[in-house]
Amino acid sequence: MGLQLWETLKEEITAYTGLSPATFFTVVALLWAIYYVVTGLFGSSDDHHQRSRAFEEQMEPLPPPVQLGEISEEELKQYDGSDPKKPLLMAIKGQIYDVSQSRMFYGPGGPYALFAGKDASRALAKMSFEEQDLTGDISGLGPFELDALQDWEYKFMSKYVKVGTIKKTVAVTGGDNGNGEALGTTEGDAKPAGDGSSQNAVA
């Protein structure tokens, strides 16, 4: 039954178009492809219009980076992309960069969104997405990890605008100031005179 129908169809195609069935179907396929390409380029459907408008909105010029100066890590968290009116910031080695132009990577839903609003030095050095690595503490890293971090820093310096630095919190303990002997204590007492922040921290 199916074979007979196919034979009838081939005869009808040849009778009405003057083309062989193979040529007829080739022409139909070409016409469909041309139609698809043309509607993709010049289509005026509502869907196409909406997609164009959404793309234009994404391509709106970004506001110029705002210099923040020195801020705390807690203040930096406000710039994690959750507020679209604020710039998207992240830090490497205490230096804060405006990464708003790469919102698709660092903004909400992006592959590196968890780095936004933080100093992600350790995570970048280790290529880690673990919560405990989302910190600026790079102590204990190996030479290869430090090299990787340096590469990231060069990339950020060349691509993004530096807008501030993270305030250093100095934790002063007895062991940090000297050797634990009386002489070390004297050196520790003399040190803050040249460094007001350390003096305040001790006070």
C-alpha cells in the first residue's frame, strides 16, 4: 500500500512539475533553507523583536567605574551583583576591580558568580569553588598556585579598572611582635610608634 502510494506520488510530481522526484525534493529543501535564513535575518515577528530588544538592553553602555578608595571586606559584599544598580566588584590580593563588563561570568547565574563581592585570591590560585577558599588569605600556597594567582592578577589589571583596596585588619598578638622574650616585647612596644594603625589596634 505504502509503496503504491509512493509510486503514485512520484508520477504526480513528474506530471505537474516536469521535475524528477529527487529534483523536486531538492528544490523544496533549498527553498525551506532560504526561507529559514531570510526570516532569521530579517524576520519581523514579535519573538524576534523581543530578542533584539533584550539584546540591546544588555548592550547598554555601562556607567563609568566609581572609585571607592579603601573599603572593608564586609562592604565589598554589597557589590556581588544582587543589586543591579551597583557595580559588580571582586578583589585579588586586596585590590578591588570593577568586573561589571563581564556580568555574564561574574554576575548572578554566571559560572564565577561566587567570586563576586569577595577577595577570591585563594580560590583563583587553587582553581577552587569551595566556600573555605573564598578568601584573600594566600598563606601556605605553593609556587604553582602563586604563579596561577599572578596570571589572574595580570589579567585583571589589563582588562578591568581598579576601583579600590580592601582595608587591612591587623591582628596583634604577643607571638607576632617578637620572640616571646622581654627583648621582643620591647621591640613590639617600639614598633607601633611608626605605625599608627598598629597602635590603635593594641589600644
